[in-house]
Amino acid sequence: MGSNPNYTQHDTQDEISLQEIFMALWRQKVLIIVITLITGLVTGIFSVFAITPVYHAKLNIIMNMPVTHYTKYGEYTLPIS
């Protein structure tokens, strides 16, 4: 294997250590939490005070029903007011 010119030995300097990334994030946990809380607070205040809510609701029910309904048992007057 040592004589193959296409073979390169794996260099450990090119690896990404997940432990190092996790430890870097863990050291900055207070900063991450503070930025998250401030951003959430600012967007919450902005949405409550600066944005006017828009509510739209529209419902059309068209029923063409007779007042008296005829069945095989007789007439039935519907309680429509």
C-alpha cells in the first residue's frame, strides 16, 4: 500500500470534531439564550403593538326550504323563525 502513488494518508487536521463544536456552543450558551429571548420579546412586542390585526369572516347560507314539509306520515311544519 505504501508504494501506491494514489494513496494518501488520512490527515486528522481535516476532520470536524463534533465534540469541539458542541463545546464551543456550550461555552456560549448564555449568549445564545439571551439572543433568543431578546428576539422573541421584540417580535412579540412588535406583533402586539405595531401590527394591526385583520379579521375577515363571511358566511352566506342560502336555504330554500318550504315552511311545511310533507312526509308519508303527514305534514310537518318546520320551526323556522
